[in-house]
Amino acid sequence: MDFSIEFDLKDLEDLSSSLFNIINSKVILFYGEMGIGKTTLIKSLVQILGGIDEVTSPTFSLVNEYRVTDDLVYHFDFYRIEDAIEALDLGFEDYLKSGHWVFIEWPDKIDDLLPSEAVKITIKQGKKCSRALDLELVNDNN
């Protein structure tokens, strides 16, 4: 099941809350150009999950960990890595197997490591100042 929606920043909290009603995986891949709002959406999602930690892009640290209600979120940003080996060296596969939320920016850098059960979110420029969000859910027939 896939869907698309156009939204403004003022709609972000409602959009984030709605996404959790339909997302069917704890591994979420975030696609989009630099500056399009991937980290902003992740910040909103972490808040909806009950997080109180400051959410920032882990561009230099590669991964940030956030405490949320009864769970953890691992937030990856692979923009700066050269290849999937760097992700493996970081222990990326262990994070995937943890059972916690895993949010990944720039997942195209590690295509071969991505699980088939990941949800894909693509953010694009919409009309004027809005954004368009495309959501690709995990196929329930797998």
C-alpha cells in the first residue's frame, strides 16, 4: 500500500501522528534532497513517540539514540559515508536486529544492507513552500 500527501510545516505534528497509524515497520527509510525536511520530520516522529531528547541530524556522528516511551529510536544519517562497509563497521546490522525504531537518512548509500521490511518515505518540494510526502509501506503479502 502506498500513498502521497502534500503538507505544510504547520501540519507536521498531525501528519506524524497519522503516519504511526499506518506504518507497518519499525525501520523507516527517509529519502529526499538535502534540506528538504527529513530531520524535521524525524524530530516530529520522535516527539510523537514520547521523546524528549533534542533531535539533531547525526551527519557527523552517523547515529543518534533517543529515548522514547518504552522504546528507543536509532537515527542514522549516512550522507558522509563512502560505502556500506562503514555502516557495518558501526555495527549497523545489530541496530537493525535490536527491535527498536531505526530511522535512516540517505539509505541509498547502504542499499545492500537494507531490510525488505523497511517503510520508505520520500519528501519532495511541493507547491510553493509545501512538501510532498510519498509513503511506501511494507508489502503485507511477503
